[in-house]
Amino acid sequence: MLNKRGKSVLRCACCGGEMVLKSELRVAAVYKCMGCGLSDTKLKLE
């Protein structure tokens, strides 16, 4: 899904809210939902 600026947006599996980048690690990125507070980790596959 794309936001108004044309950037890819992650959506929360729980409430459908926007997931924002909370912290970026060497091998993963942690995202947090602005609606319900759920956190998710995405691995960087490089």
C-alpha cells in the first residue's frame, strides 16, 4: 500500500493502523503501530 507521498506503508495486522519505524538495527528494523501499539520486526535480507 502507498501513502499520499507515494511511499510504501506497512499496515498493522491487528487494527490496520500505520506501522512506523521505531528503531533500525544492523540486521532488522522494528516497527510500531500508531493505533494499538503492536510491535513487529522485519529482517533485512541483503
